[in-house]
Amino acid sequence: MGYIISVLNNKGGVGKTTTTCNLSDSLGKQGHKVLVVDGDPQSNTSTMLLPSGTQIRKSLYDLFESDTELSFTSGHIYATKCKSVQIIPNINDTASLEPSMISEAPISLLRLRNSLRGFANDNFDYVIIDNPPNMGTFVLCNLYASDFAIVPILAKSSFSVDGLIKAVNLIKDIKEKVNPDLKFLRLLINSVDRRTAISRAITEQVSQVFDQDQIFITQIPISTAFEKAEAGKEPVFKNYATSTGAAAFRELAKELTSIIG
Ligand SMILES: Nc1ncnc2c1ncn2[C@@H]1O[C@H](COP(=O)(O)OP(=O)(O)O)[C@@H](O)[C@H]1O
Ligand SMILES: [Mg+2]
């Protein structure tokens, strides 16, 4: 009960937000209770999942700023457009907290962990945390709070194995020093087009560096549905449920629950 999963890659545009929103939606529709934590001050996940017109008063900002006892009545948890999915949203102002969080480290860096873990365990099956595209303060806070990390990579352009190894090493380092529960779960190969040589080459390249049980069998295809859905500020399931992209996230949710059920 209450597995906390960070979606992590220090590169932008690889599908962290897409994965957070669509995997969460699939898990919710498959009968699981899901909490999304928008760990990126850019707040794209919040925009995508909150019903339009939602007034955000309390958010992740408050959980980073002071010690907080999280509850369904504490004001930090909001309904989303997706069945069985709730969210702790983020706001752009959270970025301005970083200097004071660094000067108050380590206690400030453990606040999310301290407020989230017990609450998640008691009330949710899965908590999915979106992350900003860096390896900075907020990524540390999010990983300190997590049990697992999923690392999406793009199959449509060359990528850095170095970057991936850095992410895996960061996870190992945090596991040793701060959060013994943290495990690298799987790489997720996103934006796959099986017709192209680059997609096949990248799939081949990662399977030479990573073991079979470090890569999701499910791959996410390139699908115009994601961009169209994003333009309408919806996850892909709302209007594009029959797209290949939506089908892939349904499969991914099943694969995930079969691994860490
Ligand atoms: N499989 C895919 N097919 C087509 N477009 C995609 C796919 N995955 C992500 N995108 C698009 O790529 C852009 C970047 O994705 P996003 O999830 O925001 O990346 P990140 O959060 O890692 O910066 C978005 O416009 C998104 O809709
Ligand atoms: Mg993002």
C-alpha cells in the first residue's frame, strides 16, 4: 500500500509530465487510489489535471516551507479531472523557495518525506511524483520521499547514456545516504516509432547497457494524441482514449502493478 514513485530525468521534454498524468489516469481507471504530487514548480502537471478554474490556495509550496501534517482536510489535496486521482498541485512561486531551503537543509529537504509517507501509506495505492528537468533541490526532496524512480527516455533522438547513468547513480547515492527505501524501478522508452532506424538503434543501445529487468517491456509510441490532449489541457484519455498512446499507458499501468503490485 502507498508506493511512492518519482518520474525522473534531468533532461526536459522526455515525457516526465506526460507519463505522470497518463500513468496516474490509467492506474485510477484500473481501480487504484492515486495521488499525484506535482514536484515541478513549472506546474504543468497541475494545469493538466486540475479542473479549469480551480483556485490553488495551499500547495506543495506550503509543504516545502514549513512542517505540515497532511490530511484530506489540511487543504493541500485537490480533486482532478481523472477518476480516483487526487493531486497536491504546485505553483511557480515554489521556485523562489529554493535559496531558503538550501540554507535550512537538511530539515527543509526532508519536509515532503515527513509529511507525505505516512499519509500516502494510509490512504493511497500509488503516489506519482513529477520532477523538474534538473538534479537540484526539488529533485532531492522528491527522491528523499520516494520508494521508486521511473526514468523516461526518448527513442526519437540520440540520448546520453552518461545522463542515464548519472540518474541511476544519484538514486544509489540517495539510497545509501538518506532514503534506504529508494529503488531504481525501470527505464521507460518513450516516443518510439518502430519504423525508424533511430528508435530501433536506441532500444538496442539501452538493452546493451541496462539489464532486462531495468527496462519496461511496454514502450510508449509517438502519438499526436499527446500534443493534442496537452493543447486542450487534458490527459490523453479524455478525447483520445482509442489512440495508441492511451493504449500504451494502460499497458504500462498493468506492467507496473505486476512488478510492484
Ligand atoms: N509519446 C509521445 N508522442 C508524441 N508527443 C509526446 C510523447 N511524449 C511526450 N510528448 C510531447 O512532448 C512534449 C514534452 O513532454 P513532457 O511530458 O512535457 O516532457 P517533460 O515533462 O519531461 O519535460 C509535450 O508536448 C508532450 O505532449
Ligand atoms: Mg514536465
